[in-house]
Amino acid sequence: MNTLSNPAATPEQPERFDGSIERSSIAFQILERIKSALIRGDLKPGDYLPSETELTQSMGIGKSSVREAIKMLQAIGIVEVRRGHGTIIRREPGEPLVDPMAFGMILARGMTQDVLEFRLMFEPAYTLQAMANATDEDHRRIQKAIDDMAEAIANGEQTSRHDVSFHRAILHATHNPMTIRVGQTLLELIEAALETSMQTLPETALNDHKAIYAAFQSGDAEGVRHAIEQSAKNWETNLTYRD
């Protein structure tokens, strides 16, 4: 039978999944137990959770608390409810309706230097990961993003969408769901600043993308790092984030 522990339980004496729990913040306690069970391997991707009735009876809680916990798990993309079958742990995280990590980063947005430092640390890492994993189709998408951006600039129609498309194409070339999720959150966070730079320094942004991709194509890791560092310097202006 599945077991779930709470913070007070020891590894030798894990708390049972069906053990009763305190009445306060019941839904959050259910989430914590499920998270602990996933970490320990008592629950695995592809497993079904016990039914609503089973959870209600075995844990001594109301159906409303169970439903609330399931809705929370759905919202963050951890489970999928299959009508007539039950609630299954996703094999890969789904597209979250609510992304706690995104909200956490948005709340930290006022600390602009932190955002800039995180981007400068994370972007080279995922770009090098993409360089190692990119397929021919990925290369076509990256080149298309550059070409679309150049065309938009020539027509005076450039927006942050054209800038984001380039970074998203590289991000997806990592073929790593965790990297992609963190990267998507970062792109959402900086999109407003990218819009500003696209309206004020579009040619600079385009040239930066070309330099990054040139090093990327040639497999030049040091060149990628240098091109991204130069791009960050160009991007970090009074026209992007302001304190």
C-alpha cells in the first residue's frame, strides 16, 4: 500500500497514505504527502491515486478537501483526471494552469539585478545543452526565428514575439522538460523588457541572435558564452529594466 510521510515522520516510520490527518489545511497536507510519496518512489508517474471515496474513508477527511487537493494538482500539471478511470500521476509535467514558480519569479521582479544575473547564468547553460541535443528540425526552427525577426524589422513590425521565438526555439532544442519549463518562466518574466529592446534596439538584438547562432552552429561553446555575454550587455540598458 502507498505510504506518505509528513515532516514529523522518520524514514524508519513513514506515515501511511491512509492515516488520519489534522483538520487544518487538509488539502495542503494531502499535497505534501503526495509529493513525499513521489520523492520516495511510493507513487510513480503513471500510477493512479486512490479514488475519492477511498481517500475520504481511509484518511478520515471530507470529499471537499480531497477535491480541492486534486484541483490544485491539476492546476500545476501534476495529475490528469480521466473520467471513468480515476486520477493519474502524469508521466511528464503537464502545461500548468497556475505555475507557482512563475509567480514566485514575478514577485521577485523588483530585484532587477537578480533577474539579470539569473538570465546570464541560465541562458548559456541551456544554449549549450541545446547545442548538444539539437536536431536538424531544431536548427531549421532557430534559423526561421532569425529570418522572421529580420523580415519584421525590415517592415517595422518587430515585437517581443520575434525575440522570444528565437530563445524559445533554442530552449526547445534542449529536449529537456525541466529546462524548458524554467526557461519558459524566465521568458515570460522578461518579455516586457524584450518588447522595449525590440522597439529601441532591434538591429542590435538581431545581430546578437545571429552571433549566438553562428557559434551554436559551429559547436563553439566558448563562442556561445561570449555571444550571450555580449548580448546581455547590449540588453542591459536603461531602456529595459529600471530600478
